[in-house]
Amino acid sequence: MGGDRHLFLRTNLRYGEDDPLQWPQPFLASYAHLACIPRGVTSSRDPANIMWWFPERTNFVEDNGVLGGVGGIHYSYLNQLKSLSYELIVRAQLEKFKNTIPAIQMCMRLKHLLHRLEFISTSFSNA
């Protein structure tokens, strides 16, 4: 904000604090403020801390199926994400928001994302 920004790929495969690949945000011109992402919280005890979580190999659980290296996010992290997400979905369904199209769209996307994280297996790549 207020100047040129240059992105450089770092050794941890991130681009910095405002990494557009790690924290993708939908942009709606009429709701431009939705794309604002605050910096991470300072306390590891803050439940919102999971928003800045960068998965590591230890957070990945293999399915132990036919294909090796295929699995998903550890259930404890998934449950933490679900808990915070459902709080947000409940708030978005309050009377003042329930007919707001961006709120409806965001809730639907969030529900689809949580479903995919829970049921679709993938490989963990730490390049």
C-alpha cells in the first residue's frame, strides 16, 4: 500500500507477508475491502492463528492405501479450521447479512473448501 511492491520467491516457498499464492482472496470491485488481509496474530494461543498456518510434513497424515505419499491434513488442524469456519458461517447467516450476495458466496466457498480438505486425498509437496 502506498508504493511499489516486488515479490521474490523465498527459500520457504513463500513470497513474504502478503503472499498472494498462500492467501488468495477473491476481489469484488464493489467490496474492495474484502481483499484486505491483516498481519498474523502475535499469540500462538489466539484461535485465529490458524489463518497464518503454513502446513508442514508433520501436519500431513498418509491414507496408507495403495498409493504411497497420499493423504490429507491431520484431523486436529482440520477440526480447528472447521470450528472457526462454522463460527463465521453462523455469523454470516444473521439477519443483517443473510441476503448479502458476497456473504452467501463466501460461505458456500468456505463449505466447499472444508469438504475438500476433509475428503479429497492429495500428496504433500515440500518441493
